[in-house]
Amino acid sequence: FKGILNGEKEILSTMKKYDVLILPTYYEGEGYPGVIIEAYSIGLPVIATQWKSLPEIVEHKKTGFLVEPQNAKDLKRTIELFNTDNYAEMSKNASQYYHDNFQVNLVMDKVMKDIKNIK
């Protein structure tokens, strides 16, 4: 897939057509890509680069795989690592990661706790 998607509905409906989200970024300004969280919300495992904050949200061999930036051979090899068994497990783990970390009530509780602790 290439291009820009508008709105959560378009993003999720497009991602549901695929088996894996691949984000091979090495963009210097990369932050905390919401697309990974959106992928997890529908149980989509992720292949992303070991870049900036990505290893904080992609658990290697648990919710997906991490690859070296700008390394096409590593990316190809990693794509080929998926099989029926590990895909099902990573899909389950991705969904669980989303439910454990990104439900509105959980996020709001964490935010409120942080706000209350500001001195």
C-alpha cells in the first residue's frame, strides 16, 4: 500500500485487507507512530525498524519483528519468517498489547495520575 489515508475508518478498513503492517522507517523526525497502535487494535502484527521509539512499542518476536534500518535483505528475511504458528501468536499478542495499553480508561487514568504528580 502506498498513499495517504484519511480518518480512522479508512485506515482500519484498508489495514484489514493485509496480514502485516510493515513500517521500514528511518525518518529522522519519527516519533511514536499511531499506525502501529491502529494495527494492534485489529490484531495486525508489525515489522518495523529498530529506529527511535519503535522498539518501545514493537516487541521483537512477540507483537512482530524489528529489522535494521535501510537493510532490504534483513526486511526480506524477516517477512519470510512468518508462518501459520507464529503469525497467530503474534496477532493475539498485538491485540492483547492494544487492550492492555491503549483503552481510553487506561490512558486517562495514567494521564490523570501524571497530572496529579506534577509539582
